[in-house]
Amino acid sequence: MEDERSGSSAGRHGDNRVRPVTEQQRLASSSERAGMWRYLGEELHLPKSVLDRIERKPSSGAVNRCHDVLRQWEQTTSGPPGLVLKQAQQKVNEIYTGLEEKLKRALKMTYKKQYDAIQPIPYIKDRLFCIDRIFVEGGVKVLVAGSWERLTSYQDILKDRRATLLRVIEGDPGYGKSTLVLEFEYDWSERVKGSPVEDISILIVLRLRQLGGVQSLYQAIKWFLLSEENVRVSDIKAVIESCHSVKIILDGHDEYPDRDSENQSDIRKIVMREMFQNLNVSLTTRNLPKHYDQSARRYKLTGFDDRARDEYIRKAVVGDAGEQAVRRVKQKLKDNPILSDLCDVPLIFVMFAHMAHEKKDFRKFKSVTEFFRYMIGCFHRHLLSKTRDPNAEQMKGFENDHASLDQMAFDGLSKEHQQLSWSEEVVKRQLGDARCEYYVRLGILVKENVAASSNTPGGVEIRFYHKLFCEWYAAHHLARLLAGDWDPSVLKNANPYDLQYLYRLACGLSQDYSERLIEYLRSLPGGDKFTILCLLEQTGDQDQFIDVIRELCKMTLTISEDDSKLMQRSALQLLEIASSHGVPTACLHLDICLSGSVTAGGNLLLNSGLHLPPSSTLESIEIYGKDLDIPEKEMVGLLAYADKCNELKKLLFNDGCLLPLSVPAEQIPRSLKTRDIRIQYDRGHGLVYRFDLVEDRWVVHESSKSRSLEVSMKYHDSQLEQEWCVQELDLASAAGVLIACLHVDGCLSEEVTTGGNILLNSGLHVPPSSTFETIEITGKGLDIPQEKMIGLLAYAEKCERLKKLTFKGKCLLPLSVPAARIPSSLKTRNIEVLLHSLLEELVYHLNLMEGKWVKPGSDTVRIQHVDLDDDNQDEHEWRVRELTRASAAGIHIAVVQIVGCSPVADQSGSRLALSSELFLPILSTLQKLEIWDHDRRINNGEVVGILSYTAQSAAVKGLEFWGDNIQLPDQVQGGEQILAILGSRNVTVEWRTINITKYLDLISGRWDEED
């Protein structure tokens, strides 16, 4: 019943031209509404017994059932068959349209219940907001070619034309993934102008945490989005597959119970792009799925910046209270710098802002643990102040007695497949009825009605308001484990990258035993960063705290582009603590994380917007960039920053950075010149430079002087990059460093040389050097005629150690060079001048004594096939040149195929004129010529000319004319002598079409069909 619609989208995305519709097509079109055949029968008033009989027919799919319904109806209806079928088709369309509208109305009602009841503070249940009232855009980035680029708006996620049809939206807990989904629901339901979902016909949003064990997407839609509607699964399928525009959003893949299952559910198929390949699908998740289509476009929510926080305070917190109220909230955030990273998390900032505005006892906090304790306390105090429950005294005890809730939370998070919701029965059995109901009223736990499915009986499930609260209570249980018989294996499934607050809060709750957890974290790959976060929760023994800081600072501290703002901030806090306590920090490695501005206000500026102030105990800084341009002004700022790092001994840059060629001496801090500080620039090809602070220039580092290196200059290099390459060559020459190879890749100017130097397309000059061993020139259509080739050979003569001059790519080199003009010293030095032709990857040697190109030593070298196609005219000149060179070098050419170029021989027949206005000369080693043309009439004179060209090509054994509509004369006249020459050499001349092949009789000049 649901398996008949393969390729249902073809009609929507294919040819939209109107064609006549046959009666059979009308019948078939009815079957497009695959699940509606029974609706059709009911609307046509067929008896139920007839419909049941049709359904019971074996192997009867939707198409056949539609046929049966229409035949049964036709028997009871009068009128011409065409009219009957037209009425039936109209009825089908009416049913479909009605179903689509019914689904849309039902979906909008479901979504409205979700986006119209937002609780910014979960314990204040009488204050509900519509999502549009409180939604504020946070930061969004997209992964492009391995780098995260910032987007201007959340709407760009769905508007991104570069994206594939699968979008993965990543974000840490509390960063607003589900809130963003609610905003998309609101935009679609209210048809918000300019929204990417404004004109979408159907928007499907499913919370994956509810879909454990559910195999069918359509069934999931019915159970969780349309449970109150009298609609069939088959109808849902028919509408989705036939609708002209559908978007699907799958929210919370990290909470999907079957995310690591091998079961072939529809969700897994969608994420792998094995289902709905033509639909736009967006997936939100904390971590990348284990199984997903790797072509998916990745996006990342980066949280609230200052602008977003300001907007939220004004929009949702203070309302009309004015700017003074805004300033009070912002001041409380400034008074709590320990929470600055936490308030990048939208969920936490929202609660912080509301509490800071409303709570008079709001205070400063020393740790995140302390803030969480205060926040949870607010939940309890608010509930108890409002309650008139006679069991209020018992309820007061629940605030501190929550061990059973702690264990439930920890057990759920530490499973191999995390459990984040439980049936109401299970929760009440573990917590007790009274405690369970208390935490639901408190807002920490949330009840959620679950529709019955084939895998679940339905009823009520209970989950934490947010995973962060689950981590808070799980941290209490972990703290108790640390104080007892500690076994780290209990954390084998608790990934710190996924559960960072579990670890941080446990350290804050268990001050006396936190070193056990810190030791465990340090044993994990990358665990040092989490160790920093955990240390910041310590407010107890300072000596123990500093000892751990000292151990961490002995290792390289890395801040990476891939780190969250939270992780970057933790590294900055470690540097600040080390500096304030005089702890030496061995090395700071900045990995593609500096912003384009590099410095701001005397600090280093990270791409996250964070500032890195100078550190008095930092000994080494390594700056790794990716296309990071550091101009003179920013370099001066970096040197000033280095000067303020009193213990700094080394400043290193890698080849992803592009530094200025020099720095004005007067702008280099004097104190920096007196210190023994090394500033090094590793250019990535074996040569390291040291900046001489006294002489204000780059010099070759001593360790590099014994090396040889390769230097590349490319077409897409910036002016500064080419200037650096030229300076490198000069510095290497002065230091006697051998240049094993100088690559000039697509960046030679048209003049090639000037004044004895190579001239680049940037206008820069590359003088000859005594340290060059090989020069390799690569070009695409680079024309180097004889005079310019002679200039290059003169340049090579001045490079005293040069052994090889190589040309690669599509260089248009002369077919020969006058031997008398080749410098004599080149001849005596045995310099190799090579051309690597792309035709069969041949390598030609220039014979310097004769000025001619010669083939490789083997006599078996052969060019198999060369196209001269009308579609690649830009390559004709290069191909013709290389064919001519090959022929002159005696290299056999098996086939030349001229396609669509309408070749015409000149009067002498010694060359063929092509449509590209180039000429193909006689090729003495050519063995077969094929001429392919369409819709062309070749007259007798033109045929004779082509035959003359063939006769003068001494090695040709075959000439073929190809083309469906090519027209040749029935008899070739006036070319008897040419035909005789071809006959004496047994040359075969053929005329080929799809259906027939004709052979030219070289005596009569007539075409004979193949027997």
C-alpha cells in the first residue's frame, strides 16, 4: 500500500512543458496519490464491501487499486469515458488538496503549542512567552573548505545556496539548537516575511528523543505531530511525496535513542541520504552523528556575544524599564567574570539575566558551581514561597535530599547510549511519588505526553528541563563516588567533550577529592583543557591548586580555531592565573585562532573575539596561521606585545602567516633589542628565517644554511607573497643556500624576461642566482616564441650551478631555436632543457647543438589519440603545436580526430584550416585522420583538398568522415592523381554514419556501401 511511489519527485523537478494527457495517463495520475485510493472510493460512494474486496486482492499495489476503484465507479456512472475520468481526476485533486490543507492546519496547531509556551525560567510557570517575544540571534558559523566562516543570520542556514540538501547544525548544550527550531516553526506557521521557510508548503519538525524504536517517519509524524487528527499514515506519505516543497528538521540527534543502532530506520536512511534525497533536511545535534552523509553542510551555533546579550536584556528582561535597568543587569555580569564563559551559553544567560533583574540578593560568584547552587536554590525558594501545600515541611527536605535523583541522572548520562528520559512509573519508583511531583513542580523535571506506538505503550515520560540540569545532579553522585572507593571505569562512557559540566561541577562539589578526577582527566587525550576548567572550580586549598597549575604550564598550551569560546577562555584564565602567581608557562601555541586584526589595545585578538593580554611568565609563543596576513602595523603591535611579556624568549611564525619584509627600526621597542629574544619565521619549505632586531632585517637562520630547498611562486599568490619569494631567493643566495628547484607556476608575465631577469605577472623581477639548480616553468597557454626562449636561455647561462631548465603544462614553446643564438657555455655545461608535453606525457629534450627538440630515447613512443574539438578551441593552438613537434621528432601519431571544426584544405593541400582560425600542417607521422561533423555539406573541391592533405601525409593509412547529417558528393571528381597516390599506398577512405559505412573507390571516385 505504501511502496508504489518510486521516483515521485521526477515530475516536479523535470520538464514542465504541457503535453496532451491520454486516458491511460489520467488513470495513472490517480495513483500518484498512493495512499488515497480508498478515500477516492469512499468519495465516489462505492460500497465498503467493494473496497474491502479490492484491498484483499493479492499483490495489488496503489496503481492497480486506483484502476479497480475507477472501473467499479465507471460501471455505475453514465457518460463518456473521458468525462468520467476527468471527473475522477478532479475528485482525486480535491481529496489531495483537502488532505494537504488538513495536515498544514494540524501541524501549525501542534507547533503553536510548542513555540507559544516558552519558560525562560522553568520554576516560574505562570510566565510564558511566545518564541518571537524572546528569540535573539546568537552567532552562527559554517564550515567551508576546512575553516569556520561567520554567517550574518540564522536564516542563512536554510538560505545557503552552497549547501547540500542535508544540513547539520551543531551546538553545545544550551546554545539554542531547539530554540532555533522553535523559531523556524514560528516563521513557517506565521509566514514571516523574508524567512527561508515562508513559502514552504509543509514543514516537518520531529524531536528525535521521542523516536526510539520508531522505524517509519510517516508513523512518527502521525504519532507525535498529528495524534489528534483522523489521518492515515498512507495519506501523510502521499502528501509529503507529492507536495511541491517540503523541509524536514530533525531536532536533537545526540538525544536520539537509536543514533548508534544499525537498524535501518527511516531516520537513519534520511541522515545517510538514502531517503528523501531531493528534500531539504536539517539535523541539530551536540556532536556529529556516527553515521551520516559526509557531503552534508556543517553549521555551528557559537552562543551569545555582547550584542545578543544586550538585545535579549532589552527585549525579554527589562521591557519598558529603561536603560538604567539594562545597565544594572550588565553590571552584575561584569561583577561575575567567572561566569562570563557560562553566559555565552544562551540558556544560562537567559536565567542569569532574569534573576539578576529580579533578585535583590543576587551576588558575586567565585565559581560556576557556586552559581549553579544559587540558581537551583532560587528554584526551591520560589516554589516554597508560593505553595500552600500542607506537606510544605516535607518539601523543604527535598532541596538537600536528592541522592536518588542524582543517581538516576548519573546512570542515564554514563550509559553507552545516554538515557535522557524515563517513564513516569520508573521515576516515581526510584524517587517516590512526592519527590517526583515536587521536582516537576519545581521545573527541574518536565512531564511529556508520549503517543502510543508499536514500540511504546504511550503515556507520560519525564525528562530534565535541560541536559545541563541533568549534569548538575549527576555531578552530585560523581562527587560521592570520588569520596568513596573511587573507580575511574564508571566514567568510561562519559566523554568530557560531551559532559564538561558533569566534570566541572563534580570538582566544585568535591573540593577534597577533586584531584582524583583531575588526574583521570589528564590521562585522557586533550584532557588538559578540561583540567583547566575543573581547576577553576577550586576555591579551597590554594597550594594544591597552584601545584596543578605549575604541572600544566610545563606543557605546550594550545588554543585552536576548533575550540569553543569556553575552551579558549579557560586557556586564557590559566595564563592569567600562572602570570599572577609567577608560574612559568613554557609555550603558548596559537593554532589558526588569531583574528585578521591580530592585535587590539595591546592584546592579541582571537577569532572568537576574546582578548589575550600579555603574560609576565610566558616563555614562548608559536603562531600558526592559515592565509593570515600580518601587515607592518600588526607586526609592530606583535613586537610591542612581545616586549610586555617579560620572560618571552621565542616568537615563532609558521608558513601559514605572511609577514612584512621589514619593520621600521624606530618602531621596534628598544628594550626588545637588548633582550635575547628569537623571532623566527618558518616558511615551510626547509628554510627558517630569523629577524635581526639590531639590523632590522630577516636573515637565514644558522640551522638552514646547510640545507637545500624548493621555492614556489604561483599564479594566485598575493603581491606580498611573491615579494617574500623574491627576497627569499636573494637571502638564500647571499647565505649560499642551494635552491634545489625554483617553481614558477603560471605567474610569468607575457614578456617572460626583461633586463636579464625573469619578469613575473606582478611586475617583480627575479634576478639570476648562482644557487639555482633547477628552474621549472609551468604555464597554461603561455606563449614563449623564439626571441623570448633565447632570453630564457641567456638567463639560464647566468645561473652558474643550473643543471636543468624544465617546462611543464601548456607552454607554447617554439618548434626550434637557432643554434647560433644558444649561449655556447650552455652547450659545454651539458644543461638539460626539457619540455614535459601533456600529449601522452612525452618529454622532449632540446638539442642545444642543433636547436631542435628530440624525442625520448625509446623508438616505441607513440601518441594514441588527439582531439581537435570545436568545444575546446582555446586548446587548439597548444595541441596543434605539440602535434607538429611530435611529427618533427619522428613520434608516431595514431589518430587525430577533428570534431566540429569544419576543416578546409588550402590550395596546396599542405595544411587544414580550422574554425578556430588555426592551421594544422602536414604531419609526416600521422597514421589516421578522422573528421567529425554534423549538418555539414562538404562539396567536391573541399573533399579533394582534404584528400590532397591526406596524400601528402606520408604515413596516413586511413581517412574517415563521420556524422549523421554530413553530406559528401556521390563521386569525387578532378582528383584522379591524388586518388592514385592514395591507392598506391592502400589508404582506406570511409564515410560513416550510425546506420551505414561507405568506402571510397579510389579508381572510380564513387562511394560503395559495406557488404
